[in-house]
Amino acid sequence: MTAVLDSLQQGRKTILPAMRAALDRLDPISRSTAHYHLGWTDLDGNPTEGGGKAVRPALALLSAEAAGAEAEVGLPGAVAVELVHNFSLLHDDLMDGDTERRHRPTVWTVRGAASAILTGDAMLSLAQEILLDGDAPCSFAAARLLADATNELIRGQVLDVSFEQRNDVGLDECLDMAAGKTGALLSASTAIGAVLAGAPQPVIEALAGFGADLGLAFQLVDDVLGIWGETAVTGKPVFSDLHARKKSLPVTYAITHGGALGRELADWLARPDTPGEESVRHAAGLIEQAGGRKWALDEAYRRMADGRHKLEAVGVPERPREELLSLAEFIVTREA
């Protein structure tokens, strides 16, 4: 675990100057809002210690090494995927009505919905700019990869929103949504460094497949934490996804495979009233008894085993391969 945290820390250290240089291209208001969102400043612009784990940039740097290049070859890709990731977070917080991220007020709650939307849009556009300004021969291919991943991310988000209006969401549909919403960008992150390095197509495809598996594992664990995660660690209330009656993967599995328990859970989800604490606690119990929690965690590990096989099949060098797998293990066993 310490080695993984060191790897993430090194990734953050490598990407930070490049991220700051990229954000300097934005107008002052968008730049200030992005700095706050990223945890670099407080609302008054004073420097703070904070920020996310930078998993996606770390994956992008490792993917360049997996292709036999120096990590720095993947740096434009690392910056770009982190910008797209934060574009999605700014919009997601607004759409989901989340008032806290990383134990701080979200942008839309302190600077307004328009500011969150526009800053996210600026970061999305900047991601493509960073890639297309690069001097690597494969910069255009990397930009195309990221554009395709962004389209898939948005498609997944559209499905997620549409599920809120339905009571008949199937497990395959839910997995497809997660593959777009979460898996697409992680897939791009684990391939973009290799693309910039001019790696052979089989290597790129194996890394992209590994990232897609990682994305589904990530979402499965995220959905478990969205129900049973501890507030002190996640920064969100216990049962937060159930308070929102979210049709997450453990919920959908319980409904479709839980028999009478699943039918009771489906009826609970269809109620129009705002659920109280005892009500959501009961719903969480139904999900667990119907096997939703166990299935989600087991499926996350199965996806990671599939990802390992993909890396081994194309002979990814040992050090980057083991670091990729260690990061994946960290994601699957995380508590926030």
C-alpha cells in the first residue's frame, strides 16, 4: 500500500507543474474557480494543501512506460485526462446536487451553477488543446482517443440520468452505463501514454482493455461505498446513494437476482416520498441480504483478474505492469 501511495504521490508531483501551466491559459475567473475545485486554494484564493488522488494521471504516465518509453512522454496525456476528469466532476456535482467534495463545499454551491458549468467546459476544451499543441507524432491520435472517451463518458452520464425516471433498469444496462460513465476515461488514461509513445496497436488495446476493466471495478467499489462507506472517510453521509434512491450496481443486482427481497427493494425505490433514516437502513439490509454487496465486490475482483491477463498477454514490462496492478488493487480495496 505504501508503494502505491508513493506512486500516486510521484504522479502528482510530476503532473502538478504541467497542470498549473495548462490552467494558466484560462481566463482569470475560470482559472480561480478551477484552482479552488482542485483543492489548490480556498475561496479567497489563498494556497491550501489538497487535491485528488490523481489516479488517472498516474495511469497515463505508467502507460507510456508500459510501451517502453519514459514516463514524461505521457505527460500531455496525463494532464489531459485529469482535466477531463475534473470537467466531469464539476458537472456531476451540480447534476447530483452534491454539496461537498473532498470535505469542502462544491463549486456550484459557492460560486453558482453557471460557474461550475463554464469552468468544466473550459477544462474540457483545454484538455484537447494540450494534446494538439504537443509535438509528439501521435498527438492527434491521442486527442482522438480522448475525444472518443469523452463521448462515451457523456453517453454513460446520459444513461445514468435517464435511469432516474425508470423502475425497470436491468443489470446489463447498468453495467453498460458504468462502462461509459467511469470505464471510458480510465480506459483512455491507461492507453494514452502508450499512444503518445507510438506503441503497437496490440499493446494499446491491451492497456485500454485493462483500463476498461479497472473502470468497472472502480464503479463497483464506488457504488458499495455510496451505500456503506463511512462518512468520516468518504465525506458523504452513510447510505447517501439510497437517500437519493440511486439505481447503482449493487441495487440493480439485488433487484434482478434477489427474488422476494429484490421485489421489496424495487417497491421501495418506486416510492415517491423522501426516505427517512430507518427506511434507508432497511433498504441497505435488503440489498445486502439479496447479495448485492457481495456480488459487487466479487465482480470488482473478477474484472481486475481479467485486466491482469490482458497485460500479461502482450508482455508489458514487469515494473510498469506491477505498478498498474498495484494501483488497481488500491482502487478495489479503497475506503473513499
